Amino acid sequence: MSKNCLECGDKIIGREDKKFCSDGCRNAYNNKMNKDQNNLMRNVNNKLRKNYRILCDLNPDGKGKTTKTKLLSKGFDMEFFTSILQTKTGNTYYFLYDQGYRLLEDEFIMLVKKEI
């Protein structure tokens, strides 16, 4: 019984449980399977990456303060974050992975970094 490569369809020679004829075909198949499936997902991931880079640039010491105007002028999009943390005291922090921020009064924003 012969098996064919999942990527190119060529006959597979070798182990019985092999699925691909070469490393190149295996890589090409897995790259196709794992790429962003549509523009929405790709755009959201790009916005998350951009927001994360902006927070990293403004918060090199792990804790700081900035203004909403400064964040927005760098292209930060307040609609995109990865998680929300509600503290016992009622403060709300928005996180992009380990970088976070909390909205303060008078358009100020506290920047924080989670220690992992």
C-alpha cells in the first residue's frame, strides 16, 4: 500500500507513518496550516503588536506615566488589548501580554509591567 505526500502528492518512501516526502513539503504544509486564515485576524494581530511596541517604548523601566494624547499620537489603539485586570480596589488595568496601563484622571495613564 503506497501513501502520498499531503503537500505535493508524490509517493512517500520510508516509514509507514510518514506523511510527507521531504522536510520542504512538511514545512510548506505546516506554514499553510498555521498562517493567519483571513485579513481580520492578521489586522488584529498587527494592531496588538503595534500597541505592545508602543507600550514597551514608553515604559522601559516597568513603571511610568504618560498621557493619552502621547499614546494616541504614536498610533496606539485603545480598542485592542489582550486582557483586563480588575483589582480589589476597583482599578481596571488593560494589558497587552505583560505590558499594561490604567487610565487616570486628567488624561494621564499609568504604565505597568507584569513580572512573569
